[in-house]
Amino acid sequence: MPPLAARSGPSGVAPEFAVVFREHHDFVWRILRYFGVPAEAVDDKVQDVFLVVYRRWDDFDRRSSMRSWLYGIARRVAADLRRGTARAERRLRAVPDPSPAVEPDQALAQAEAAAFVERFLATLDDDKREVFVLAELEFLTAPEIAAATGANTNTVYSRLRAARALFDRAVRRFAPELRRTHGQPR
């Protein structure tokens, strides 16, 4: 017997497939709902079941009933949907909640602070910048930084101490400008 696609009728669908679809559509729909497929997705999943039936038509061994074959396919389609939904929900839970809306004054202050930190980091040599960023912005400990950079732990502490002292001086220099810009008392 030729493959199903070669036996298609004038509508482009094999007559026996069209009969199976008409006779078993409601059964497949109910099975998918019993397996917990949401109402808004059930029509798409019925279509998925019949796409599998169409593709695998020639693999149907006819020893089992058409309903049991359709039941097995529907069960797998529903399980795939549940797995995909669970995966998507895990991904969504991993995404942090959006930060609350920031007032314009607060947004400006944050932007200025970020620009200040960027300017400060540009003044540091590579070794101090690396240690400062890892410690103060990424919250790594000195032993973790030493392991990550290959530097001696004492060297990490020394670079961090020097970078922090430079940062303190930069903040003291920047503070009067900040007070003038934002009208804060000295």
C-alpha cells in the first residue's frame, strides 16, 4: 500500500485519515482535557495529536485499536505540554521581579552614582580595578578573589585596601559637588 501522503484525495487529505479525524476528534479532545491540557490550548494539542497520526500513519500496526493508538499519542502530547510548561515556569521563577518604579529624582541620583563609579574605576590600574570590582560590586571574599585571579591573598587585601582609600578620597572630592547639585546642606 502506498504511503498515506501518496493516497490523498481531491482535498489533499487521504480519505482514511479524514475518516479517523472525524470519528475520533471528540475522543482525543476529551482525553487531552482529562490529562489537564488547559481549555485554551486543547484545540492546538488536538491538532498536534493528528499531526503525529498523519506522520506516523504507516507505522500503525493495526493490532491495537485506533482509539488505543490515539490515546497513547494524546497522552504523550499532554505530557510534553506539562513538561514544557513546568520548564517555562522554572525559568520565570529564576528571573528576578522587576524593580519597583523609581522616582525621577532617585533615577537621576542612581545614574549620577553609576557614572561616578565608572569614572572612578577608569582611574584605577587594572589590578586594583579587578580586585575592587570583585570585592565591592560582586561581593567576592578576598580568598575567592585570590582563587579567581591567581593572586596571593595578601596581595588581594593590599590592592583592595589601596583601592578603597582611593575611593574614599574620590567620594570626599565629589561630595561638595553633589551637595551643590542636589541642594543638600553641607
